[in-house]
Amino acid sequence: MHSFLYRANAVLTFSVMVLAALCAMASFSDYLNVPSPNAYLKVVNINWLQKQPNGNDEVSLKLDISADLQSLFTWNTKQVFVFVAAEYATSQNALNQVSLWDGIIPSREHAKFTIQTNNKYRFIDQGSNLRGKDFNLTLHWHVMPKTGKMFVDKIVITGYRLPETYI
């Protein structure tokens, strides 16, 4: 006859194995979802482009952000982290990324939104590289599941240019 501790260990081990199998199935089910998010990003206004006392360029933008990220949500989605980044190239770096705005979407009901805002974080380049610079706005998202692997993707909107002179 087996002792109480031996039986408790067997029940606990079986329970953990069943829980692990359920978590694996939940993670696998995310691969069956084919999201189709869409987004619209626009620079409404360039508030100012100035040179800081230390020589760095800084830009203030007014952004129009509209997105429908509802298709990213499944029953396994805990939340979605989104952020808008300005991406541009300089002679020193092939790719510079500056985060301009971010947010956390807690549920499908909040995943369709439209906002008009100034950049939340400072758009600064080390040096005088921003005047006349072409840049892209990119909406990145990180889908954080309740269990399993985090999914990352983005939408790139091209065709923006900063002014040639300081304003």
C-alpha cells in the first residue's frame, strides 16, 4: 500500500502535466489566428524643429493615429502593447528608431481607436542630422498572451520629410 505523500505526489504531478498540456494547446491555438490589423498614421503638423544648446536636433510633431487592432485579440491574449516610432537613416547609422508615442490596449473593446496627439517622447537626434531628413512612421505592436510566445509585428507608413530649416 502506498503512503499518503506518495499518492499526493502522484495527483500533483498528474495535475501539473494536464495544466502544461492545456497551456501548450492554448499557445498552439494562437498560430491558427491570422490577424489583419490596419492603421493610419499621419503627421498633422510639425510644431517645431530646433537645435538644442548641446548641438542636437529636436522635433515636435502633432500625430493623427487611427488603428483597428481587434483582430490581434484571441481568447489567449492578455494585452497588446503598441508604439509609434520615427525611423530614419543617417551617415552614422543605417537605421535610427525614436519612439514617439506608446500605449497598452487591455481588451478587444479598446483595440479600435483614433487619437490626435503630440509626440509623447522627445524626438531628438544626436547631432544636426534631422533638417531635411526623410523618415517613416511605424506602428509596432507586441501581443502579450496569457500563455505562450509573444508575437511582434508592425505597419510602416513612408513618405515624410522634415523641413530644411529650423522652425
